[in-house]
Amino acid sequence: MLFTKGHGTSNDFVLLPDPDGELELTPALVAALCDRRRGIGGDGVIRVVRSAKHPEAAGFAGEAEWFMDYHNSDGSIAEMCGNGLRVFVRYLLEKGLATPGPSGLPVATRAGVLVTVVGDGTISARMTTPRVYAGSTATLGALTVPGVAVDCGNPHLVCGLHDGVELSALDLTRAPLHDPRVFPAGVNVEFVEPAEPLAGVDRHVRMRVHERGSGETQSCGTGALAVGAVALREAGLTAGSVAVDVLGGRVLVTCDADGAWWLEGPAVLVADGEVDPEAVL
């Protein structure tokens, strides 16, 4: 089985070319491929499949040729992945599978069809408009932090740190506890602290994230989108830009004057190879 390894701000993925939807991608195989000792290693697996060849994406075939079939490292399925989307597009471009049109390159996801624009060293994705809809809490051991629920096509809980709690001191080796009444399908939890002002952006923050189904990751694109939405909301801004520093680098979240939300950041392919699925299983 052929694969490509890539990452966006160190949020890393195993990409599997399967244009005609013939690969039997089981949860066990996904988890084995993502195992960093017995497999290739990654925060998730992305199957590269034509929309027309996947039952969940066939309805999008007229809008987007390619479907990003995303799976978390534990084998569960996720609606979307912002960093994964940029890496997916980088793969399509470098493999000669797609060419952006005048308005960009559309990609089908479980959160709908999203348009991407290729820049100089970065890729921007027009994201699902984030919806801030409730208050809730996350609990880490004896620490309970209030947060804001944000729907970015997948569920997020953005928790601002206060009272001297430092971002670097948090133990995210275990999943934060959350309210299942607010998040019945689980949730990605972002912890946030303010960072020094930066020229050219309205807000600058740092975040760490525990992703549903993957654990703490070096970066989370939809998590950064959720954090950016909350940061602009708290600043009383209906449009603007937020630089979000993650463990793996920096991404830029922008809400433009038309109300469109964009996520911009790097996307890098680092290796191509071949793997024996029976061996990793």
C-alpha cells in the first residue's frame, strides 16, 4: 500500500491514495498506521478518494472532484481537520491530481465543500463559519476551567486560562473531562493564553489542544479557528485576524469584511513510501 507522510505545523498525517475507493480502511488499520512505534506514525490518516467514489461524498462530486476522508489516530472518523485539509491540497498539487481554478481549489469534506487558495509557501482554506453557542467547562485533575463551545463543523471547547495558570504547566496526557450533555460525541479542547502584540494582526494568542480521538497534538486547524472566533468575539470585533501560536508553529485565522473565515498556514510533504498493512496489523 502506497503512502505519503505530511504535516501542517507538525500536525502530521498519513495520506493514502485511493482514487477509486477500493481500499478497505478499517479502524484497526488506521490505528496501526498511526502507531509511532509499530507503524508510520501520525495524528490521523487521510484517504485521498474521488468524491464520486465515496458514498458520503458522492453528492459533492459536482462541486469538488476530491474528498478528504479523514480518520483520527484511534480509528474514529472526524468531520474535518483544518491542518489536514491544507496537507491534502498540497498532496493533490504535488501529485498532479488537481489544478486550482480562478477562485481556488474546492475539496469535499464531511463538513461540506471547502475552498482552498494556494499562496507563497502557505495554503489558505475558507472554513465553515464557526458558531459560538454555549458555555461549558473542562476539567484536568483538580483544575476546572470555564470555556466556550464552538461548532466548526466539528465540536470544540475553548478555555481561556486565568488566575496564574500557565499553559505550559498543563498535563494533557489524558483527555480533559467535559459535559456529555453539551458534547455527546466528544470534543476537542483548546486551552488559550494571550501572547505579546504582533504587527499586522488584531490579536495574538497561544494555545494547546487535546483532540478527540488523537490526544494532545502539536496543532489543530479547526481548533485554531475556534480560538480565533472566540478571541475576536471577546475583543468586540466582527472582522479581523488572529495569530494563533501552537506547539508546532503559527497559523493565521481571519474573518474578512464579507464574513468569510480563513485558516492560513504551511503544508509540507516529507516522504513517500510503501507499507505492508499485514505487517503493521
